[in-house]
Amino acid sequence: MTQTTRRNFSLGLLALGGTAACSNAIGSNKAPQIDAAVESTLQVMFDSYPGTQQLAENASGMLVMPLITEAGFGLGGSFGRGALRVGDSNVDYYSAAGASAGLQLGAQQYSHVLFFMTDDALAGFRASPGWVAGANVEYAYQDQGDSFAADTTTTFNPVIAVVFAQAGLRFGATLEGTKYTRIIP
């Protein structure tokens, strides 16, 4: 028999609240809003960081997350919605949710795009009931104010992440531990 502690109870409430906040939103008719946000995000990224255009041209698909909101005070969390784009079409919609614990304080918002550089990486993502970003994601880094660089190591990775348009009072954005789940908006 397990003993319920205040800590376990609090963590259970946090998980329940997070699950409710990250609902599937079936029938919410949000697809047109997500589509518009994806288009706008891609335009901003391509205009601000022209090097990402080549990544997009070489990618089998892109997961575009127009706005991720992340906050933490000891315990933290993040959430956002976006679309998987193959060619010039949005083919599926996804939510991104993450949780963290540790020394943290603040909030931020940012956009990110995952570039699936191989057909296998894209197929694996689409077949997964809940794909979690981890060590298999390589970050393209901003090396100047107007361009992102992808070195030879980055170029051969199956998934490349570009995080941009950060605003807020929290430093650093990482996608490790972020779970992507297919939704029906």
C-alpha cells in the first residue's frame, strides 16, 4: 500500500492540471488560426534568418510551432500549438507540452521549427503517439544577428531545431523533454 504525501498529491494535481490545459481541443475549429500563425511564423523566420530557407528546401517536413509559452518558479511548464508542414501544406496539427523542475524563475515566449531532414525521421515522428524531443535534436545556432549556421555535424542530423523570436525574462530555451502530440483542432 502506498502512502500519499503532500508532495505526491501536489505533483498529481500539477499533472492533472497540465493534462486539462493541454486538451486535444477536438472540434474547437482552431485550424484556420493555426494555419495563419504558421504562415506568419515562417515568413518572419525566412525574412529574419535567410539561411533557414535552405534548411526548409532540404527538409522532408517541418513542425512549425508559432508560439510556445514557458514559465517556471521551481516547477515549470511550457505549451503551444502548431502544424506539421510537408511541401507547402499543413498535414497535421500538434501540441507541444513540457515540464521541468529545478532552479528556475521567470517566463518567456518563443517560436521554433523542427526540420525533419530525412524521410525516416519524418515517418518516425508521424508514427509516434507522442514524440519527445531529446538528444536526437540538433540545434542550429544564431552566429550573427541575421543568420543561423548549421555546421557539417548539424547538416547530417535527422532533426534540426531552430528557436527564435524569444521574448521574456527567462534565459535559454531548450526543447529537450518537450512532448509533441497530434491534435485535431
